[in-house]
Amino acid sequence: MKLIDLHCDTIGKFLKSETGENLGQNDCCVSIPSMRNGNTMVQLFACFTYLPEFPEEGYEGSYRYVHKMIDCMEEQVELFGNDIQIARSYEDIVENEAAGRISSILTVEEGGVLNGQMERLDILHERGIRLMTPIWNFENCLGHPNSRDAEVMKKGLKPFGRDVVERMGELNMIVDVSHASDGTF
């Protein structure tokens, strides 16, 4: 049986590590050896940003950080290309599987990084992002998050969020509603 793991935060941990960890060896739960041991066919790597870590820059800083995470994953693929490759399509997954490689799919967890700029979605897609969580734990330009507040839970996507979801469909991107309010869902 092959494993498809839909989420890990490994890339962000690499960027914060001072020991030069990589997919070959690290203290995280996801590495080439652990994926091989688990018979992983596809691993989704989240480019996650936590807005409070960018107090002055906000979503502008978050957007730049997503690009650093994509750069990091591209570096990992350069180092371990015989074991893992970024997959941008189903055909890539099939090709990687036939070659004995694990497919890496890049995701963005926090659509607020678009910051009201649709062209950013296209740029992220060009860089390999194939899944995005429009809303994480904060209201953003796309919509409203899951909340214990019943009034927030009723709120849904904002107009820009509807446009983004439509564009994601055109790009064949997966819309991850994990952190969305009921209204958004």
C-alpha cells in the first residue's frame, strides 16, 4: 500500500533550524528515510506562515516567506533528486512513481498571503503550489476562519475569496477548507 500524506510543516522547520537539517536527515517526522520506510508515494509540504511572526510586514512578509519555503524545497530536490521531485500534475506523480521517486506537492497554508492581489495566486501556481488553505486562524482578505464565536462561524468568503476559489478551480488547484468557518465552507 502506498501512502499519500496531505500535510507536513517540515520546510518551515528547516528554515528555522540552525543545524542545517535536510530531507536526508533531520529531527522532524518527515525525511527521505522515513518516507521510504512508510512507503510514501506523495508528500504534501506546507508553506505555512504565522502572521504574528511578521508584526511589521504582515502578509507582505508572509508572502516573501512562502517564496523562501519554495526555494528551500527546490534546494532539497536538488540535493535528493534521485529520491524526491516536485510534482505539478498527476502525470508527474505517475512518472515519479515509475522512476522510484517520491512526489512532493507544495501547498500554502494561509491564503492571506495573497493580500488582495490575484496575480500572486498565479505566481505561486507557477512556482509549484497546487493546494491552498484560503483561511487559517485569522480573518483575511479571502474570508473568515473557524471560530468558537457563532457569529464568525456564519460568515463566509469575501468577494475576493470567491474570485480566488474560482481562479484556483481554473488552475486545477485544491481548495483546502480545513480552517474555514461554516459559512466559508
